[in-house]
Amino acid sequence: MLRRTFGFLLLLTATVGLQTSSAADVPGRWTRIGPDGGRVSVFAAAPSRPATVYAAVSGSSVFRSPDGGVSWTFAGRGLGTRPIVNGLAVDAAQPDRVYASTAHVLFRSANGGTTWVPVDLGTDNTISALAADPRRSGVVYVALGTDIQKSTDRGLTWKPLSSVPDFVETLTIDPVNPTTLYAGTDAGAYKSTDGGAHWKTIRRGIESVTQITAIAVDPHRPQTLFLSTFGDAPYRSVDGGGHWTRVAAGLGTEPDIRSLAVDPARSSTVYAGSPQEGVFRSTDSGLTWHPADAGLTDRSVQVLLAAGSGLFAGTRSGFAVSRNRAQTWTADHGIQGASIVSLALDSQRPPRMYASDGAHLFKSANRGGLWARLPLPPPSENDFFAPVGPVVIHPDDPRHIELGFAGEVGQSDDGGQSWSPHFSVGCVSPSLIVIDPGDPEILYTSGGFVDAGCGTVPSTCGSYKFDHGQTTCLPNTASTQHGAAVLAIDPADSHHLFAGGEKLYHSLDAGATWSVLSAAIRPIGLVFDPVNPGTLYARLNPGGVARSTDGGITWQVTAAQGFVLSLVIDTTLPSTLYAATPQTIYRSTDSGATWTPLGTGLEEVVVTQIALDPLDPRILYAATLAGGVMRLRM
């Protein structure tokens, strides 16, 4: 049974960080405008030019910084849609020659990530680790589970090396003696001193054989190594891995260090990253550790990179950089790889834009030029409190916002600066919130269940009506057992509701009773023509768009193809509609009779929603997975 999750809520009144976007619109091309974010899981710096840094965002793509993280550009064209990049490596002498690996494909770029081409490894085995020789140009290694392959000609040809007994999770090359390799596996660590021809285990002193998550080599004293294991403190060796000593002083009673980095200028300074506790620093070569997360707003550190241009920490929500050896951190900006699941714009001048990634809520007051992350209530102790969307703006009060949380609908009366509970929705994770246009204190919400077990109980409510402080469960339609999912309200009659399912249902008494309006369609969304009464459009299951001119009684399926996730109508020219499928956005200028693709630049993202600028219909926005919010000026 779910507990009410707002019971302890404190009002929060400060925004959490500002993000600027310098994106310039290119006619006919979709432009990323933020907000910044995305789970940064891999970093790599160019050995010959340390200010050139590459970052991979999990489920998004690769980004490149030419100036030590001050600015970033998208560098993933050719990697495919939402690639999960698990490795990055940069050539020793050519900072624009970079390699990126996913689970089954190795890519190479010769122009800093502007374009990528796949590399033929001669096998489709899983790529588990990637490393480039930091001293010899053109030399690159890949781990394929237990097998290791090496190329000396930039990946044109490959030579198999001796296998490692266990599944390789990470490869590290000695920066001074590059024929010395270290392999961290799911069952311990191994070392080769002859370029991978032979391997030996190096586990002496490690208390339990477990998954190795990182191995770091001191660039000035390469016999000094650091190793991290899943769910434990790091280990140190001063004899090249012959013996290991657990170094946990200052890391707490249950350390969980997943990433390590040695300062390139001060070998006695070592950094350790934890997905729960942030960053720790040691100034005595790992003997003692101290927290080093001042200014680190997200402590879920996934990866660390110590480069000449700074110390980088990748987190679940982006990355941070320190220019003073982890004494202080700043949340850096420019990596626009967030996954936006809900988007809303109000009618102020200029419109305020709200974007939710399912964990945070962002706001822009200048069409994406500057973003602020709004404060949200902290998670509850039972973990059921989470912002899931959607975000909905009241039509007659742009400062009044509704936001779906797991088991709750929250509200803000000050543009998202503070939040309070509005009404509980039990076991529901809201996916629809519909506001009565004539009475803002009447709302309808429905969605999936937070706990799948709720759906096995027929009496569990899945659709709610909130009416001036009273919350009731909506009755079923003929094809639902957890309540009617209200898709829309007739703009001419707020008592006239529409619901989806196996057919189109409607209610003439504000949801008290339901009947079939049309058995010809299976709607998942409705849009009304603002000029022509009785004309409306429906997004259909399993795909396409239909049009009705008699209030929904009869329907004509339009030429729109594919599963339409979002449908909007130009209120100034209602014969113009826009439909979004996961990979393409279409426009119709003849009331849906014909559709044409609109714009380029969506190849690497998945579209989740579109919205037309309420003041300038020449601007269309797209919420995407992996690309944040994107904008097209038409």
C-alpha cells in the first residue's frame, strides 16, 4: 500500500543552477536548445592535447569539448539512435582521431566526432572494454569478453592476443611503459608485460575476488596502481600489482568506490568516485581519504577523469568539473543529452517553457536560451515519491502548474518555485492530467500503476476525478476495469468528456456515466479544431491519425503513418497540424489529407512530444530522448 508522499513536504524557493544555450538555429534543421543533462558514463582526453575532452552520455551520444570542458558540441552523428557508448579512446598523436564502442559495434572518427564509421572487428562478440595506447599513434585495443584484439593501424586490421581467463570489464595501459596492460574482470585483475601476449593474475591481498570497476596507474610512478571493486574500498599496489593493500581510511563503514583517477601533475593526489557519496580525495597516495564534493550538486558519480585541463566527474544528471583538485566543483554545462518526457509552454510573453526528464523539472523564460532547474520536493523514505510527469499549465493562470508524481499530483502557484500536494492518486503513476477549461479546480488524471501488483486487483482505481477537494474514482467504460481514462474535454461543454480504449467513449455528465461514441477507432489522444466546432483529430492505436467533423461520431483516417506520439494543431491556421512519430515529425497543411516530413536532425534521438510556440506558430519544439528539447524555426 502506498503512503501519501507529500506529508512532510517543505516548500523550496530557490532554483538549482542556471544553464545557457548558445545554439544557433539552422533553417530546416532541428536544433538542440537544452536543458543540459544526461547520464555521463565515459570520459576520454586526448593525450597530445589534454584540453580536448570527449564525453559519452548513456543512451544519448558523444559530445566533444575543445577547451577543457568550457564548451561542448554534439559529436555523435553516425553512431545511431540513442547509442549506449561503453568506451571512448583517443589516439596518442591525433586528438581528432577517436574511437567509440557500443556493446556490438566499434566506431572510429577522424574528425573529432563530426562523423563516425563502423570498424570491422571480424566478429560480433560483445565489446566489453576499449583502450588506445597513450604513446603510440594508431595502436588500439578492444576486449571482447575474454578475448583481446589489437590494431596497430588505426583499426584497419586486427590481431588476436592471448585471452584473459575472465570477462574483461576494463582495460588500462601503463602510460610510461605501454606494453604493460591491466585488465579488470568480473573475477579479479590481470597483468601483461608483453603487450597482451601473456597474462597473469594479480590478486594477492584483495580480500574477495569480485568485479573490478577501474584500474588507475600513477603516470609518474607506474609501479603504483589503484584498483576499485564493486561495493568496496579501493586497493593500492606499489609493486606493479604484485601485492595489494585495501586503503579505506576516511571512506566510511560501507565504501562503494567505482571510479579512480590519479592527478597528472601530482602523483600523490588520487581521486575516488562513489555513486552514492560523491568524490573523495587523497593527498598521500591513497593512505587516507577525505570528502571532496564542495559544490558537487549531484553526488551520483559514475566516472572520473583527471586531465591537464581539470578533474571531471560524470554523474547521473550530467557532469561537474573542478579546476583546483577537487577543492570546489561547478556543475558544468553544454552537454545536451537529456531525455525529456514532458514539455509544456504557457502564453506569457515570451512563453515560459517547462521540461521534465522524469527526475527534474527545468524552466526557460526565453525559448530555451537559458534554463533553470526548479526545486522539487526531496524523495520520501519509502522511495515512492518521484516526479514522473506530465507537467500541465492552467490555461488561465500561467503560474499555476500541475505535475504528476508517483501516487500524487502536486501543484505550484508560483511558476514552479515551490510545491505542495494537490490530491492523491493512490497507486497511479500519472501519464495524463486534464484540466477543466471552465473550472481549474476540476481535474482528471490516469496512468499506469507504480506497483504492477495494483493492476491485478480489479477494484484498484486507475483514473481519478478531482473536484474542489474531493477525489473520486471514475467509473469504468465497457472496455476498462480500472476507470475511464479521460483524454480530453469538449471545449464547448465541460461536462462532455472523451475517453479512450478499445473504442471512443464519451460522457455527458462529467464522467458519471459512459457510452460508446464511435466503435470505428481506438483513440489514445484527441485534439480539437479551435475554429470549427465539431472538428477534432485522434491519435490512433496502433498508429495513424483520424479526423471527425461531427463531434466524433464518424471518422476518416488520414494519410499519417506510424505510431503518433504527439499531435498539435496550429490555432491560428487550424488546417495545419503537426504529428510526431518516434523518429520523424510531419506537417499537414490540408487538415490531415497529406503529410510531409519536417526538418532534419532527428536521426540520433527519439521524439516523445511536440509543442507549438503559443505566440509564434513558426516555431515548433520537440521533447526528445537523448537530445533534450529541440527547436525548429519554420
